[in-house]
Amino acid sequence: MLTRKCGRKWLLVSVIVAFVGGLVWIIVDAFRPLDMRAEISRSAVVAYGHVIAEHGQSRVVIEQIWKHSPSGHAPPIGSLVPSRLPVDAKPDSLILCFYPRHASPDAIIAVYGERVPAADMSLAEVKALCAARPGT
């Protein structure tokens, strides 16, 4: 009887520790600086566009494709892509990263002026990363 209670306590403590550890992992990951090199290398398609807000929703109009998918699948220029940004967010433009076989963007990166503050890079530097070969 005593060992059964001890076993349950250890199981409960282990579950709590795992839950707290997972929560800490998520919080640390959310606040780490954006690694544009890793984001672009993971992405099959990188697009550039601007935000339009209408009817209480924000959407992105794709203006340019900076990185093309090897399979040739990319949203067409001029297409509207739903945005997860709040309607009152006012970036000058956005960079959209699509992972392989995904129809909606997996990362949306705000651009203000000619800077990408989340990556502390210029827009030209990010665009150059899209043209670079893997491993460079």
C-alpha cells in the first residue's frame, strides 16, 4: 500500500515537471531572436507583400516571390493570403515564409521602412539570403 502511494506521487511529480518543462520551452522559444537564415532555409517559398485591411480582416497582397519552391508551387503574384496579424497592426510590408507543401504562411515577418526589426537586418539583406545557395 505504501509503495503504491509513493509510485503515484512520483508519477504526479513527473507529469508536473514535464508540463512545466514544456511550458518553459515554449516561452523561451517564443522570445528568442528570429534567425532569418534558418527560417529562409526551412521555407520552400518566401514572398514579399503588403497588408490590406477590409471588413475587419487583414490580408496580404503578394507583390514578389523571393525564393521559389523546387516543385514550382508558389502563390501567384497579386494573390491575397489571409494574415494572422491584428487588423490594427501597421507594418509597411511583410515577408511570408511558406514551408514545403503548406498553402498558408508559416511565418509572417513585419517590415518597417527598409528594416526587419525582428531579425535586425535590412530588407536587402533578407532578400539576398533568399537568393543564396543552401549552406551559405
